Amino acid sequence: MLFSCSGISLSAQERKIEFKNVLTEGRKDELVELDRSFVEKRLGKKVSQFGVKLTGRGAPETLQYDDLNEDGEWDKLVFLLSMKAKETLVLSLRDNGGDDIIIVNKAHVRQKRKLADDSFGPSLSLDSMAAGQPNTDFSKSKLPPYLTEGPAWENDKVGFRIYMDVRNIKDIWGKTTSEMVLDKVGEDPSVIYHHLAPWGMDILAVGKSLGAGSLALSVPVAGKADTLVRLGGVNMGKMIYRKIADGPVRAVFQLEYPEWNVLGDGKLTSITEQVSIWGGQYFYESKVFVKNAPKGSAVVTGMVNLKSTKSVDLSVDKAKVLYTFAQQSENKDNLGMAVLTDKKELVSFGQTPNALSDILNTYTVKLKLPVASKGAGFRYYSCWERSDPRFVTEDGFREYLNTQARSYSSPILIK
């Protein structure tokens, strides 16, 4: 879970921060987020970029300063923290004093466009796709207009991408390296990323499903059962990509759909999805913001079930989890996938038909339609056996999910 601390009034002399793990098990690479106001109150002064350092046993090596509200000034200090069971860490917050900054790159997001010479340009901070962008016909073109067909994001464990065209489906990169590789994968059309390479491979077949956490709306239609409408197709309208933060600790970006004609009746809905990924974890986190949705709608996400025969749901503390585990990777080995969300946000788990529908072969997770200021949140997990020996068996994968759910439900206490 993302851990935040704000709004605390302290004397300028108090420069210690206490972190407490309330769980009877350890935590590894938990993301901690401190508000700038909290940091500056502890130091008793304004601080600039790279202006502070945390020291002491268990202190993080790498700090990141994020400008999430995009006003040109950092507003969040983020880092990864590992803790033992029931451990309390007391770290000192001080001026950096010109020390060298340690950078260990554990997260990255990129969007690259193809150039006239069939190379790909630099990673873009802002990009857009016009309505109705068709998917690439590789029988006519060796390379797509965007590297690997759209934005890709990764950490030191796993990677994802989304097709920036009318399909708008998320996919998975299985990784066997901690290096950031997605700036290069897909540049050479003679190297097929569906085949296992030293870094990993594209491990998921998505078909006409919701793939790896793609979005839809469940919309009531008079006289019919609720209709499930994919965020895609010709009615999706334009798509805007916006990079917000790009490592080294976490990467954050937004996908904006301001003109979605959900039911084809000319009434437009706006959806913004903010996606985050940080080091050490096998998931990305999504927050979905919706405006002007049809009355009675609900947000729906899900996972493809082309190669699985069952889904399993878990209820752990404040979290609900839906998962599959099978030989469902394109390498024909074990892959566990899951969606984790807060019990308060969940409406129901379900399943689409496998024929005669726009969305097929999907285990679905229906979430309450969020208010404008609070996004509907979920985490999407991809746990490939070649990435971690815990995922060779379903028991190992399920225990990992239970641990994740407990950690999500009981965040690190900060004071």
C-alpha cells in the first residue's frame, strides 16, 4: 500500500521519523510517501530538490522527489523501506549537505514514437492518439507507430504495456532481469519478443479480453441486463498519455480519455487512469477517475482467462483478491495473475461469456464508481515462475498474495 504522512505540526528541532511495522511478518520494498509539508516541518526549513537525506539502520539508499500535481515544485518524497516483523525504525532526517546521491533505478515508464527512418525517438512526456487509431497490420508494416505499440512501464521485477489503438488492452512483460529493458525491446523487428530472451518475453495472450487490468464500464440499459462496455473501439475518442514521474524509485503516468461516447448516443464520459509502479513489487497500481458516466455505472477491470479454467477469490483483512494460476504464459509455464482491491470499493467478481460479446474470456472485478476526487483503486499482479521461485506453485503464489493483502491492509505507521 502507499503510505502517506501529512498535516503534523512539530518543533523545528525534531528531526527524527519513526516507522513502525505492526505485522508479525517482514515487509520488503514497501513504498513510503512523505508530504513535502511534513518533511519541511521536521527540518524547520524549506528544502529544494535533493535537499534532504535519511540516515540510520535500515535507511533507504535512494530517494525520489515527485511533482504529482505538476506545478513545477516537488510535493512528495518517496522511497522504499524494508522492515522486519514488528520492527520499529527511527531514522534521522537531515540536510543532504552536498553528499553524493545514490541512484538505483528500479522503475521506468516510456512512450516512444517511430521516426521516418524506422528508428524510435526519445521518450515523450506528453503524447496523444487520435480517435479510431487502428491496430498495426504487421503484414504491411514491420514496426508499429509506437514502440511495442504503446506506453510501457516496468520495475526490477515485471513490466506491462498498453496498446495505444482501438484495442486499448494491457499486456505483460515477464522479466528475468532487474535491469530496465523496455527502451530497447521491440526496436528491431527481426528479434521477436514473443520468444524467450535473456531479459524475459511477452508472456500473455490477450485476445478480446480485458488482458491485464484494462478498463470497462458496467452500464444499466432499460429493459436489459447491465451492458459491459470496453474502454476502446471507435467510440473511445482520443487518448492522451502524460508522464508524471520516471524513477528511480517509482514511475507514474496518466492515460486520459476525455471524449468517450460510451453508449454511442453522443453523451460523453471522461476517464483518467493514473498508473504507478515501484521497485521490488510484482504489480502496478491503478486509480481510475470518472466524470459524467451514465447513471448507475460501475468501473470494471479484469484478467484474461484464455488458458485458465478457474478463478479463486481471497478475503484478507481489508482487502479482496481475485486470482488465477495455471500454465497460462506464452512460454507454457506457470503464471499467477491477480487483482487486489479494497473491500469498501468492490461490488462483485464475475466472468464474461466466451463468445458473442465485445469483451470475452475475462474474469471481472466490478468497482464502485468513484467520486471525482477519489479514484477507484486496484493493483494488478503478474507473477511468472521464471521471475521468482515462489511462483512455481499455486501454494507459493497464494501465500505471496496473502502477505500482500495483509501489508495492504495494515500500512507502516509513521510519526
